[in-house]
Amino acid sequence: MAGKMSKTNVAARAEQRANVNKTCRFCGQEIEVALVVVGRGKTRMVRLCCERAGVAQDQGQAAG
Ligand SMILES: [Zn+2]
């Protein structure tokens, strides 16, 4: 039954979505990222949540 949805229902769903977006899809923890300087003014996004959870990050080659 695809009926009409109440406004409160929609709001609740939107909230649920927001919560999902805040969850990292790699480690499942709350997303926490940081910009780390890798040299010569270059910065790189690092997922602190994954580091804490011990999940390997697949973001290209290691700086070296
Ligand atoms: Zn993560």
C-alpha cells in the first residue's frame, strides 16, 4: 500500500537519512575526518574514525 505520508513521517525519515550520512561506510563509526599535511603544502583527507576502528583506508598510494 503506497499511501500518503504524513509530514512528521517525512521529517523522521529525513532525520534517519542524516544519521546514516554521518556514519562512515568503511568502519561504521561516526564520520570523523581530518586534513593532514603530507608535504609541500599538500593536504590529504584522513578518516580518523577508520584509524580508530582499525579499518584499512583505500585512498590511493601511501605518501612516500
Ligand atoms: Zn571510518
